[in-house]
Amino acid sequence: MKFLWLAILCVSTLAATAQNSSRVKELERQRKEALAEIAETDKLLKETTLTAKNSLKRLTLLSNQLLNRKKVLSLLTQEMTAIDNQMESMRQEIASLENELTVKRENYKKSAQSIQKHRSSQDKLLFILSADNFSQSMRRMRYLREYGNWQKLQATEIIEKQKEIESKREALQKTRAEKEALVQVREQEKNKLQQEESTQKTEVQQLNKKQKELQAELRKKRQQAAALNKQIEKLIAEEIARAEEEARREERERLAREKKGEKTTEPETESKKRVADTKGGYAMTQAERKLSTDFASNKGRLPAPVNSTYTIVSYFGEQQHQELKNIRMNNNGIDLQVKPGADAQAIFSGEVTRVFVVPGYNNSVIVRHGNYLTVYSNLSQVYVKQGEKVATRQLLGKIFTDKEDGNSTILHFQLWKERTKLNPAPWITR
């Protein structure tokens, strides 16, 4: 019964140790991802000078940096807690193994003492010959043989158990050293956070003295954004009107054929028939409806609209700036800052319906995915043309690099459903 209890305890502690170890690895993975984002933002900050043109972008980068740094600190704390739990599980496991070893040693000691009392060959022979019959003699011989094998097995298990305990102690010592290293890393991250908070505070103070320049730059950006939005809405309306006209034309042709007594196969008619999901929406063919459904089902798993690492420097919607009280920003999509030379890529298969130019956003490309549309703006070069079918991750164009703005390379990305703007951030993966 005692041995069974020890076995159950050992299994439970092993499971707890494995679970804590898995938790530590997952936290470490998340911490490394956050540190990678910090490293990328560091590069962008070094490339971005503090001017009225890009000051808000710099503050967003700094805010992202602070958030990621705080995330790293939080993950480090969680990691250290998980390591503490792991160490406790390991200590319990070692204690369980030592108890098991004690039981084995006691059993082996009793066995050795018993052999000591009856160790002569004559005693063994008498034990066999004193049997009542031949069958009993054979059983006694087998018993002595199995008893001897059991003793050897016990001795081997004791040695293995000692080795296991030593291995666990070494692992515990290693884990303890890892925790001590994490304590130092956390202190370093705290110092970096304080430095970054100080940098942000200094820049906010400088920008508060340049409110007029900031407001003028914001007015310019709002005008450019309004022009882009007006152009997109106009193009979407034209596409919806064209699809509606196509649907009406197809219906007229169908009625004309029926009047003449002509017949068409039902599957062929249905596949070409255009129907809108909502009143005044884009009338889709059967293939376009399937594409739209597939697009929607991949929300949260779509690739980024750029073929490199990125940092979001402006988010969707109207927002009060966290640090500058008199500054409000509005964005119809998101802005992703990347390294110079990066390309825009399609986040899903579809058809290029428009390629156009708007001042402040250079070239733009619209890709239709059923009744969803994605817009890729601020391209210096375009690799596709209107009417072209594109695949997921297909390159659409090179993102413009502003050499007058410290080689700033930003893609403006929008997502629409019919005539409604959506927040693209929840749709794409990091």
C-alpha cells in the first residue's frame, strides 16, 4: 500500500513538472516574440527623426515600444512564477524518489539479512530435499532462483534510482540558475523601460511646443485621407452599379430566351446569376459568393499586406492621442511601417479592380474578394493591372520610401465590405 501511494505521488509530480516546463517554454516563446518586435521598433526609431511630419509616428513607435517592454516584464514575472512552480514540483519529485529509494533499500536490507541467516549451500539443499514430493522440490528450486533474480533486480533498481535522483538534482540546480539569470534580465528590462519612458516624456514636451506645426500637418493629412476615401467610395459605387446593370442585363436576356422558348441548363444559369447579399450591395456571381465566404472564414488568419516584418504606426478609427491632449487622429485603415524596399502583397486571392493615383498616397491598388475589398496605398511601383486575378501573397507593388522623411516606408491598408470600412487589424496575423 505504501509503495502504491509513492507510485501515485511520483506520477502526479511528474505530470506537474511536465506541465510547468511546457508553461515556461510557452512564456519564453512569447517573450522572444515581444523582444523581436522591440528590436524592430528600435531600428525604425533610429531611422525616424523628430519632425512635425513624422512626430506622431515617432510617438506611436515609442508607445508601441513601451507596451512591448511592459509585456516583456509581465512575461518575465510569469516565467519566474512558472519556474518557481517547476522547482517546487521537482523538489517534490526528488522527495518522492528518495522515499521510494528508502523503501527499496529497506527491502533489500531485509532480503540480505535473510540470506545471511541461510547463506550456506547446505541450507538451500536441505530446503529443497525436505519437500514432501518432487513437485514441491521443483517449486522450491524455482522459488530460490526467482528470489535470487529479484535480489539482483532490486540492486540494479537502487543504483538506477540513485542516478535518477542525482539527475533531478542537477536539473533543479540548472533551473535555479535560469531563474537567477531571469532576475537579472528583468532588472535590465526595467532600466530600459525607465529610459524609454524618459525619452517619450522629453519628446512630448518638445511637441507640445510645436502645436501649430502639428495641427497644420494633421490638416494636410486629413485632406489627403479625405481625397483617398472619396476616390475609393466613388470606385466602389461604380463597381456596384456595373454589377447591378450586369444582373439586370442577364435577367432581360433570360426572359427573352424564355419568351422564345429557348432552354438553358439550370446549373449554368445559376452559376452566372448575380445576386447581392444586401440591398444596394455588390451583386455577386456564385464564384464570387464562395470567394467572399472563404475570405470571411479566414478572419484572423490572413497574412499581413506586406512581405516583411512591420510595425503598425497608426490604427483604425478616430482616436485621442494618448500623450498630446489637443491632437485627435482619424484613420480609415491602418498604417504599417516596414524596411525600405518592402513590397505590398495580396492578403487573399481575388481580382484587381482598380489601380489609381491620389496625392499623398502615390499609387493605390484595390483587390476585390467577393463583396470584400482590400486597398493597398502609397506604392511607388505597381506590379499588377486592372482585371488581373491575383493569388494570396502575390506581390502587388513596391511601397514608397520617403527619403526626405528619414527613409520612412509606410503602407496604408484598408478593408471594406460593400460600402462599409472595417478595422483591418483583427483580420491579419503578425
